[in-house]
Amino acid sequence: MAYVSQTSGIVDHAFLANMYEGMTGNGIISGGVLTGTGTDRIVSYTAFTAIINGVFVVVAAGSVTHDVGEVNPRTDFIKCNSSGTVAIVKGIATAESASQTRPPMGTFTAGDVLLGMVYLIGGSPTVVLDANVFDRRVMFRAHSLAQSAQQFVEGGVHKGFWALGLATYGGAPGVNDKVGLGCTVQETGTGAVTDIQSGANAGAWLFSTGTTNASDAGVNGPAVGAVTKDWTMVWRGILASGTLQNVVIGAQAVAADFADANNVIAFRVSGTGTLQGVCDSAGTETTRDTSFTPDGTTEMTLRIEVRSGGTIVRFFRDNVQVGADVTTNIPASLAAVMVCGIDNGASGANRTITATFDWFGWREVGNA
């Protein structure tokens, strides 16, 4: 392929590859501007935020140093991967010709985002000038919640959406009180749902069981119907440590409490066990173990995806899938209500969930 001049209007292959990454949802949200420093072969970049493979990546300002220039010109490019590592992919030094005024470059790896290109002129240059640094960012526009919600509900296709949201209640809501968007409070015994007014978790919800045995605290979300409706749920927060407890974050039948139950698709902690993704059909289960034991301090993100008309369930912790897709013991008859709560069983000890950020979900496109 010919590599023509910057001003010709023809775009090099790395930029086309980066544009494709942008269409798949990878790109720079802000920052990442390259500058040739004129010192040795150093190119600096400003701090930037990117989204790569569904993960927000935040990178501090820094610089990279290119290898020594060669007799023939060379084009390197600067990229970032999902770990936030900025690196140089060294090009291939090639003599210019009438049909090729830029030398070929190295391989651009799928999933990386491109910051820019650096043209090292022939004659073994010792510095990189700003005039030889070219912007190749694909800017990814991060939509606001309002924009996303508008796009979500318009177009004539029914889609459900709910969210717990920040705690601005200013007191202790009671059983069946409405909170957030499409959520109601559920409490039994000494269980209580309260808002955190100060400190590092101000604005969060606190679900606490109190010390009476078999007490519950949490919220019920909306009914999202059968699993064939395909839904997604995301939760972020902190789970309590302790014995003889049950935590359920997912979907089950209408919940009068949050004790262990059959016919669920959820993240669950039972007793002193680890956090597990569970599909339970009439008491027969398929599980995916995160190997994480709640400790009362670790903040994490959990996600459940139901796909392919309710035939596949995926569990994620901190954006990493937990085990393989689940295809067995998915409760086909489940008339799902979204739930997020905790039960202290027979322990008589206080157990808590701190919903530090949010709990929300939606029903997938085209599933009324």
C-alpha cells in the first residue's frame, strides 16, 4: 500500500485501523495530545482518558523515546493498550519513491488506541520536531446519562431501565417506599435501608440487617419479566464480611426477604462462602465462583448479562467475566424481579451492604 503525504487527503492504514476501533467503541475521550520536544527523540503526551474494550483507562502525562533514526525515513506510531501502557510501534525504514512518500509501519494491534504518528526523516536524525508529529486520535464521545437515556427509550422499541441512584432521601425510608428510579425498599426484622450523609461514602445507600435473626435490608427493582427478555444488571459497592449471611444481587421472584432461594439468576454469598454467580432452576444450580470473600472494604463492580433469548448468562466482576458462559439451570419460568439485599440468617449479627455508587439495569433492545 502506498503511504502518501499528510496533505494529500489519503489516510494511512493505521488511521483506518484506529477508525475501525472507534466504531467498535474504543477511542480517546479527552487529552492524549502529542508534541515533539526537539530534544533527542522524545515525544511527550498530555494526560488522557480512553475507553478500551469497555474499560475506562486514565493515563497521566508522560513521554516516550523513539529508537535512533536511520539512513532511510521511518514512521513510528504511538499507541495505548487497555492497561494504560503507552508504547511505540517501530516502523520499517524504507527509501522514498515516486509512489511512496511514507515508509510502511509496524502492526497495529486490535484493541489498542492510536495517539499519533511520528515521521523520522532520513539521515539518522537525533531529534523529533513537532512538525513531524501527526495526530491520529479517534475521539470517542462519552454520552451523558440524559443523552444515553434519551437514545435508549426513543425509536419505538420498548426497553426497561431502572436505577437506585444516589441517596438523597435525608432519612430512613420505610418498607415499600419508592427510591431511585423503579426501586422500592424491603426491610424485615431489624433490617434498615438508610442513606449515608457524610464521609467517604456520602451519598451512598447502606443496607444493614441489625442484630435480630433472619432480618433483611435491601431494595426490589422492577419486574423485568421472563429471562427471554434478555436483561443486563450492574452493581457497584462493598459487601460485608461475616458468617451466616446471605447476599443476593440479581433477579428472583418477588422478594419478601433476601434469604437463599430457588429460581434465581444472581450474585450470591452464602454463609462464609465466596461471592458466586448462580443460576438456580428449582434448586439445581450452575455456579461461577469469583474466589473473592467479602471483606467489608473492597469496592467492586458486578454485572450480569442475560443473552440469546435467555439461553446464555454471563457474570462479570470488575469487567472481567467470571468463568465461561452459563447455559444450564437457567430458570426459564422465572418472572424476574430485580433484587439487591442482605439477610443475616441465624447469626444475630449485623451485616451490611454499602451501595457506594449505584445499582441499575435495563432490558435489552426489542424485548417488550
